[in-house]
Amino acid sequence: MAPSATKLRGEPNHMKKLAFALVGTGALALAACNNSNQDAVQNAELNQPAPDQLNELANQAAMDAANAQAAAANAANAANEANAVADNTTNPKEADEQNVSGM
């Protein structure tokens, strides 16, 4: 009689219950994510600078970069001029070079 008693009650479906609970939890989690949060949008807009201020900051950054590049070019030119002034060695004469090649 024991086999017929389990057939009437049915097999327990633990995996189906677990899957149903997980799907329900996922549905509730997705429902909690609301994309139309206007407070967050307004806060983000308030934290942004005005377009004119952004343009001024961009222009200032460009001018700073140009000034830094010009200063680096001036430093390189000054170093080249100092090297050119320091290198005042005289070249050997043509006759001296011919003597060396004849040895």
C-alpha cells in the first residue's frame, strides 16, 4: 500500500519551487529599478557648468598647452644656440687631410 500512497500525494517539486522563487525575486528586483528618476536627472543638470563656462575652460586649456609648447620650443632653441656657440672648433685644412690619407 505504500507505493499507492505516494502516488496520490505526488512527488515533491523542490526545484520548481526554487525556480519560481528565483524568478519572482528577479521580477521584484527589476521592478525596483525605475529609469525615470527625475531627481537624479535634475541633480546631474545642476552639477554641470554652463556652456559658456565650458568654452572658456577649453580655451584656457588650449592657451596653456600652446604656451607650454612655445616654452619648450624656446628652451630647445636656446640649447641649440648654446651648443652651436660652444662648438667653435676649426676644421682641418684640406692639405692636412691629404697628408693623413697619404700615410
